[in-house]
Amino acid sequence: MATGIPAENALSPIGIDASQPDRSNTSDSINIGEMIHSRQLVTYFQPIVSIARKNICGFEGLIRGIDEENNVVISPSTLFQAADYQGLQVELDRACRETVIRTFATQCEKSDILLFLNINSSILDRVVGSNYLANMVKYYGINPNTIVIEINESKVKENQLLKDFVDRYRSYGFLIALDDVGCGFSNLDRIPLIRPDIVKTDMSLVRNICTDFYVQEVFRCLVNLSLKIGALVVAEGTETEQEAIQTLELGANLLQGYCISRPQRMNRQLYVSAEERIQVVADRFRCSERHTMVWSKKRFTKFSAIASELMGRLAQKSVNDFDGELLKTVNSNDEIECAYILNEMGIQSSSTIFSSPISGIKNNLLFSPAKIGADHSLKTYYRYLSDAKTHQYLTEPYASLATGNLCITYTDTFYDKQNSRFILCIDFKASTNHQTDR
């Protein structure tokens, strides 16, 4: 292999791990020119893993500086601040890229491991058509099919430049990943433009994913969108086992974060420790899945029992007596937000009954309780019972049109004393974290 480094334009596959502590001096005191010239740079790798397959799928290359005189590690943010201060951004960019790719080529033990490379998306206008990255990968004997180019699309101003770059490198065999999806300025319209192979969710989503129902649903939506367009999802920044399990339950395909491994030098211990952590997370996830299934079954059984007891009474009544029976059940169960009854055509036959005193209703133009005569025939739970010819249905959590609160609707069919068919609908309060209910 030749020892020279091919000429290049400014294209940066440099991961910046903001969580890595900066143990350097201030950026203006670093001799960044000397560091570049003498290659005082080192690559740290962080595993990206599949829990389902129990293997390491790839590594993201993260650059560090080495201050040999003071024997300290310099964070990438400090390196680039110094380069900016001293006007050596392009030179540092080139040195870092060469360091990451060369280290991967010479130290990675397996041929089927992916290398995730960040690029500086803000300078795409200076590199489209240069083929520099393709040439360097070829120079170091790496198969382009094993390289994942991570793009932070929010930094790209022109869609056509982005599309040209992606199309060119995909034609060479490179994989394309969208990075930091779900972060403040991500433009979802660029997903069909780029057609990514991998979507990496922003770590800000993971931080609150165990406790915030709304964050969970945003993450779930990103997963569903990604899978429908044929992209795998990497949950980046999973620091704890709880975060890892929650993202897996919401559909993430791959994990990257401290729960598996901190970024470190490439060595055999990196593989061993990551594989051990994969097994631990896999065992915990399997246990959590069993608990979830048991909890879901218990919840459905509980809802069904409440409905069955109520329908037993309703079967002995006529339509005019429905409201009173609903009120008895609603008042005796704190988990119920409201209840109402539809006829077999989906038309509301009772009032919408809340507990006394009524609380939690927003009562605005968007949300208000439906009244007798309201048409529910387009509601999912009605159509499911009508079209699927079943008599029970339990929805996923959704915003109730009656109150604006999150609820789960349980529906069941019964016949009154005149043998007319009706549908009982009970809105149960949706728990924002089922872990606390188990």
C-alpha cells in the first residue's frame, strides 16, 4: 500500500462526540498546524449494534486530538475551534478523514462491519463531483458497500446539491444515513429526496423517552415512517438499559450509546465488551417484552370485566335507562373518563357520561363531548366492529375528541331487553407509562 495521502477537497466524515470531556487547553492555545502535520490524531470507535441479531453491525468513527507534550486527549470540538481560529479548517478536515479511514482499514477485525462517517454537510457545494471520498475509500482498499455516509441535512441549504451528492455516492455503492432526525430543524420533506438507507434519531429524543409519552409517540412515528420507506432506525445516544429497551419496544432496529459502549480505541476488548453488553440488553429486553404481554393481557381482561358487568345490567334495560347505568359504572371506576352507547348504525344513543364532578374537559371548539344523535360511523372502533364482524375492540392511545385527553376506547356489543343491538364504548384514561401500571 502506498504511503502518500491522495489530494482532496473539504469533505469531513468526522464524528463529534459532545459527551466526551474536553481535557485540553483553550482552542487558541493549541498548535493545530503542528498537530495536523505530525498527525497527532487518533480515532475512537463507538459500536452500532443489533439486539435482534445479537451482533455488532458497525462502528462510528470519532476523532480525538493527542497533546503528547501534556499527555491529554483533546475533544473534537476544541480541535475544530482551534482550526477555525487559526484558519486551518480544511487542513484539519483532511487529516481527520484520513485518520478515521486508515485506522478502520488497518484495525477492524471483520470484513462485514460498517463504518459510519459523518460529513460536513455545509460544504457540499465545494465537493459535489470531486469523488474524493470514493477515491480515498478505494485507496485504502475498503468496499464502498461497508461505508455509511451520515448526513445532517439541516445544514444543507440547496436540495439539488444534496440530491446530486447522495445520488453520486449511492451509485458507487455507499449507504446513506440521515443523522439527528427529530432535532429542531430537521426537514421531513428531505426524506423522500434522499431516500436514506438508515435514519439516526437525535439523542434529544432518547433523553426523555422513558417518561414522556409525547416523545415516545414522536419516536414511534419516526420509526414507522422509516420502516415504510425501507430505512433502518438507529437509536443514537442510548445511555441506559431503560432507554435502550424503550427504544426497542418502540421499534428501533439498532442501538448506539453508552449502554453498549463508550467510544474507545479499536481493540479486541472493544468487541468483547460490546458483545457482552448486547447479551445483557437482549436478556433484559426479552424479559420486558414478557412483562408487557402479561400487562396488556391483564389490562384487556380488566376492561372486559368492567364492560361485561355493565352490559349485564344494560341487557335488562331500554334505551331510556342507559344513562343511569353508565353513570353507576363511571362513578365506581377511577380509570374511566367517560362512556356512551351507539346503535348498530353508529349513531349515539345515550349521553356521553362522565364521572361526577366532571373534570379534565377542555370544552373548546376542538374538543367537546358528543351528544345523542352524533354519528360515529367513521370512527375506527365502530368500523372495526362492523367490518371485521367481531364484538370487542381496544384502540391504541389517542386524543379524545370529547376531552382532548389521551384515552383508550374499549368497545363491545350487547342487546337490550327489546333485543336491539348496541355498542358500548368506554374511554379509559391512557397511562403515559405502562411500566408504572405493572
